[in-house]
Amino acid sequence: MTTNRMVRAASASLAALLLTGTALAADLPALGPLPPAPAPSDNPTTPAKVELGKKLFWDGRLSGNGSMGCVACHSPDLGWGTGGAISFGYPGTQHWRKSQTVLNSAHYNKLFWEGSVTSLEGQAEAAAEGGVAGNGDSAMMEMRLRLVPEYVAEFKKVFGTEWPHISDAWKAIAAFQRTLNSDPEKVPFDRFMKGDQTAISAEAKRGLDLFKGKAGCVSCHNGPLLSDQSFHDTGVPDNPVFQTDPHYQITLRWQHYQKGVAEDYYRKGTTDDGLYYVTKRAEDKGKFRTPSLREIAYTGPYMHNGVLETLEAVVEFYDKGGGESRSGTKTLKPLGLTEQEKKDLLAFLGTLSMDQPLTVKEPTLPESRPLPRAGTTASEAPAAKPASSHAHHMQATPAAAPTKKKD
Ligand code: HEC
Ligand code: HEC
């Protein structure tokens, strides 16, 4: 009798457990190829705008010193990031976070590790003006564009204005970034999801089952982007440089100040608190936006501060149940994966990137010319060479978070 009841109770709760599991998986946005990148109605993507935006992405004139254009920290050769753990910053400063890839960024509804900006247009401005990123002054950057005859003509064609407006520069850059997406034809996992059973190995197929099942990754990494676009405290440990290097500490304090935390907190704070800066709620400390897992073969090291060097290290991190909670709630539990299961999971993670990294042909930047004196034409004036960001991006100076409203 007792035994029967116990058995019945046990199987009922097991069934409930299985049901919850199934219900959970079924409720989550399904994995699959990315749809075309959405564009806002006030900034439709056109080929001419994309061409212009590509040049501007490369153009150091959209930064304070003429050398820190977007490409300086989002290099196509380095997964459209800096390739390092924490990004370098505007010369003379140190950034405090890892440079995110701009690939597939059009698919996020909130940008930056703490989700502080909601459009690529707003993000471009924040980056170009941010004190540890581009450190540019809007009016100065706009003047620079106005003294480039080729830009004057292109802005007129694309935006219909007599002179380039800096806000249109951000629109063009956003339009260019909307073209930087994983191509489903070139991603093994996407080919598999479209029905090609041979596109991924048996190991990777087992890894997919673990991802959706035992390892529970899909509860946060879901949908075509493999991100729930939400914020979680996984307990990623601090990057030790914040204990040893004053440049990082300067930026951390400066960020705290910019982001308006309480004075005591600003003086004593030693950690990057992520979403907390946006909400100022204690339970949001240590929460960061779930990153997409697309193109991760090219974008290591991993996490907001690059502390996990390899995907093997990431899998070990999750297998142990993540790190210490900062928000007060432990989100992850130890997974108890076998060595083979870890390999399977890694094999699956290996199917989420394009066969070859996405690169584009570097644009040729147009030259600045002095405005014509009365009675002459612009073409008679001598040309000045543009300062390219590109030569600069390996510089080992500290790195980048934009200011105030910016990141
Ligand atoms: C000094 C290096 C640096 C420069 C210059 C720079 N960025 Fe970034 N970028 C970063 C870092 C670091 C982050 C992550 C910052 C954070 O989350 O606080 C980032 C984040 C981003 C993101 C967010 C991606 C995501 O997944 O949310 C986009 C988009 C982006 N940058 C585009 C640009 C554009 C456009 C420019 C030029 C106008 C630019 N960046 C200039 C370093 C830089
Ligand atoms: C509770 C939600 C959650 C779960 C479950 C989860 N992740 Fe994450 N994942 C995140 C967040 C949030 C980050 C960013 C953390 C940070 O930077 O501090 C992240 C980061 C990553 C990164 C680094 C990506 C990059 O660009 O730096 C990888 C890889 C990753 N997760 C894989 C996995 C795998 C594999 C699993 C399952 C074993 C998993 N995640 C389970 C939320 C989750």
C-alpha cells in the first residue's frame, strides 16, 4: 500500500518533471537560421547607404584623434572585435569590457553587455563619442565630413541634405552593420536545420541534444540568435587586471561615476555590475545580456571581460555550475557532464559559425579638401590624406566604454 503510493507519487513527480522539461523546451523560441536583419522604418537599408556606411565604419575622422574609427576595435580579421580579452581604449585610456563582435548585432533589441542602448543608430553615436572608445565631438566630426567632397555628394544622394549631418552618419553606419550577418548557407548548423543531415557530425548532434536537454543551455541561448536577449548572473569571475592595473581601475571608477551610482559605491566599487547600472536594482548586479553563440569560433576569448579563453573553458565553467552569484540568486547548477558529453557539446558549439569568417573588401577612403575660396571651385584645391583607423588597431593602449548615456 505504502510502497504503491510511494511509487505512484514518485512516478507522478517524474512525469511532472518530464512534462515541465518538455513544456519548457516547447515554449522557448526554436533554434534555426536567422531571418533577414530587420531595419527601422525611419532608416531603410539601401545599397548606396550601405556603401557610405561601410566607408564611415572605417573612417578615423569619426573619432577624436582621427584614428579610432569603428574598425579600430571591430576588425574583420579579428571576428569584428579586437581579438583580446578586454578591448584597448581611446589612446591614453583603457576600456573595461571585451569588444563585442558587430556580426549579427542587427538582431538584438538591446546593445552592449548591459543592454544600455536600443538601436544601432544610437549605438554608433555612443561609440564614436564615448570617452574610452571614439572620444569624438559631434560638431567636430560633422565638420570633418563636410570637408570631404565625395562624402558631401554621397550624403546628398542618400539623405538629400546639402551637407553631411552627423546623425545621418550614424544611420549609414547602422545600415552597413545590418548587412553583417551569418549566411545560413555557410553555417553547418543552419544547413542541418534546413534538412541536410550530413551537415554536422554525430557528435555535434548529440551535443545539440545536450544543449537542449541535460546541459540546459537552451533556456538562455535560444531562438535563431541563440540568445534570449535577456540578462542573467552566471557568476563570471572578475578579470584579475582590475586588481593589479590602475588604468583599469580608473575606467571602472569613471564608469561608475558616469553611470550615476551612489557615492560610496563609486568610491569602493571594484566590480563590473552589468545590468545594475541601467536599473540600479541590487538584484541586477552581475547580470549581463546573453550573447549570441553565432560566429563564436572567431570571437574568443569569451564573456564580458574575456576571462574564459577557450570554448573548452566555457564548457568547464558551466559544468561546474557557473561562478559565484552577485545578484543573490544562483542561476546555474552543476551539470555533471561526462568527458564525452563535454566533447559533444563542444562539437555542437563548433557548428554555429560560418565555414570561413565573414570579411569584406576594405573601402578606399575619400580625401578632405579645403573649401573653395570665393571665385574658385573645390577641384582646384589640394587634397589632404585621410587618417585611417586601420593602421592603428593593434596599438596597445587602453580601451573603451562610451560616456554617460553612452557605454
Ligand atoms: C576603443 C574600441 C572601440 C571603438 C573605437 C568602437 N567600439 Fe564598438 N564596442 C567596443 C566595446 C568594448 C564594446 C562593448 C562595450 C560594452 O558593452 O560596454 C562595443 C560594443 C559595440 C556594439 C554592440 C554589439 C552588441 O552585441 O551589443 C556595436 C554594434 C558596436 N560596438 C559598434 C561600433 C561602432 C559602429 C563604432 C564606431 C562608431 C564602434 N563600435 C567603435 C569597442 C569599441
Ligand atoms: C541562465 C542563462 C544561461 C544559461 C543556462 C547558459 N548561458 Fe551561456 N551565457 C549566458 C550569459 C548571460 C552570458 C554572458 C555572461 C558574461 O559575459 O558575464 C553567456 C555567455 C556564454 C558564452 C560566451 C559567448 C561570448 O561571446 O563571450 C558561451 C560560449 C556560452 N554562454 C555557452 C553556453 C553553453 C554551452 C551553455 C550550456 C552548458 C550555456 N551557455 C548556458 C547565459 C546563459
